[in-house]
Amino acid sequence: MMTKFVHREARVKVLHIIVGLNVGGAEMMLLRLVTANPNTIAETVVVSLTELGVVGAMLRERGVAVHTLGLSSARQVPLVAARLIALIRRNRPAIVQTWMYHADLLGGVAARLAGVKRVIWGVRTTDIGAGQGNRRTVAVRWLCARLSGIVPSVIVCAAEASRQLHVALGYCAARMEVIPNGFDLQRLQPGPESDVSLRQELGLPPEQPVVGCVGRFHPVKDHENFVHAAGLLLQRFPSARFLLVGRDCDTGNAQLMAWLEQAGARGRFVLLGQRDDIPRCLAAMDIFCLSSRSEGFPNVVGEAMAMRRPCVVTDVGDAAYLVGGQGVVVPKENAAALAAGLGQLLSLSAAERAQLGQRAHERIAAHFTIERTRERFAGLYARLSPRMA
């Protein structure tokens, strides 16, 4: 009796390089990309140039190999670069994929010196004038632009707005393509209990409208805009309450507390700080608000839409494209316009808001699932690596 052997092509090995693995948009996208049905499109290795971070620990818990290099100052760059080159040579990846400017430069050059010819850069920023312009970052971005036609095979942008900006900055247009972020709809499903549990804990009755914002306290997120808009909104909707979620969005933040006092809204805000249960926080909101002055592809808007929350967003990055007519878009840095947009949704009945939220969910399900994003990356890996064809 003859034994039939089935030859299975080895999966391509992709080594990802990122500056750090604390919670952030790029870090969470990397987590979703490599852990949704893990190892089906590639064998994955992740390298953090700095420390393990929260996301690094989550990756390891899911069986992903994660290495850390402990970079903490510019003086360590030569040593870390040498260690990175050695690490790449030991792992022998077919593709090196880097995430954001500093990792693009250091990781991309290290990959080429280690003999890897297939390098994917990752670009996410869309506003270089809003918190993205310190001198070191400007220098790194300038170098990346000059090397963009030499080091990477492909430059992946998370947003069309980001692609256009970086072409204008001198990046090689021929090597750039857009792969939007994707969302895990199974994780972003409100349940009958999650819709009310956090509200009950916070003493927010079902009939009280809650407007929420999620994001770390940082100038690009423009929490001042949100707070001032809330102050204006309370003149028309005095029963409204506001929920802030994100690092340093708490009572220990003196600047934030001063803004709340100035807006006369201190007693109307609930400050939750950083949380690891974002879907539960989104479920507690009737309306989600993005008040940013700068974004690339705003993950949290997609998450809110997936959770069937109607959104009001500032017209930054690809926020308007993501909303796609199933929400309200207003100019950035304009508290009156933001208040008017939020008032437009607060004026709707609960049933009308639910219908808008359902249409937002359907848009995410049709165009922005993590499965679709993974398919796009799988196609990219296939183009770069003949073994995947």
C-alpha cells in the first residue's frame, strides 16, 4: 500500500519592528493583525525597540514571539542597531515590516544591512504640525523621505490622507499604498448587560444622554475643544452627561480640571482615565465624539461604529471617509461647530439614533473588518514573497 505525502509550503516569516508596545493605535493594529486567527498568513516575530509594554505582554500571551531591545536614549542607537541586525539574521525572515517613522528608519536600514530585501514601511500620521513636529521626528521623517525609494519595497499607509501628505513631503509615491485598519467585530459586540452595566456603576440612568470621547490626553486629541463644546451643549441639553476615557483623563489632570471649571461642566463629566475595557465604555455612550485636531485612520471611531454608536467627528485624517455619511462631520478646532453636531444627534429620538448606529455598524462590517485587512496584507506578502504565491 502506497503512502501519500502532501507537501505543504512553509509559511512566510514576517518580522515586525515597532518602537514600543504600550497601548496606541499602531500597537493595537499590530496586535489585531497578528493574533486574529494567528499564524494563518505568516509566521510572526515582533521586535520592540524599547520595552515589552502592555501590548507586548498580550502578544506573548497569545503565543507570538516578542523580543525587546531596551532602547532608552539616542546614544544607544548604534548598539541597539547592531543587536537588531543580529536578531534579524538569526530569525531569517522573508519580510521585515516596520511601524512608524523611527522604526521605519532604524528597522528598515537594519533589515537591509542584515540581508533582507523585502521591507514594508508603515506610515500613519496625517498632520505633521500637530504634535508630530519635534526636531528629532522632523529629522527622522526627512531621512525616511530621502530613503523611501531605496529601503522599502512597499510603504503601507493606514489612511489616504496620510499617503497624500507623505507624497507631498517627498516620499516615493510609486511605493505607497493604502491598507485601512480593520476591526474585530466579535470583540466589538454590545450585549444586553454591557449596554447598562457601566452606566449603573457610574450612576447614569438609561434616560440620561451620554456623550463620550476615548483617547489619551494629548494636544492632537484636543480635549479642550470637546470640553468647550460640552459647555455650549449644556445650554441646550442640560441633562446631558459626558464621559472621558483615556490615559491622564482623570481628576489628577490639573489642566483638564481647569477647562472643566471654565466651561461650567465639572459636575457633568465622568473621568475614567485609562481603561482596558473600551468596548464596555463605548457601550455606556449614546453618542461617540472625536474632537481631534489631527488623526490618521482613527481606530476608536471604527470601534464605536462597530458598537453601533452614532458618531460626531472632526474632519481630520480619514475620519470623514470612515464615517462615510453615517454620522456627522464638523470642522476641527471649532467648539461651536462640534456642539452643533452633537446637538444634531441629541435632538434625535433614541430610535433614530439606534438606526444611525446600525447603519454605521453595517459600514464597518462591509468595508473595515480585521479579516479584510488581513486579506490585504496576505496579498501584499504574496506579492513580495514568491513562496506565498
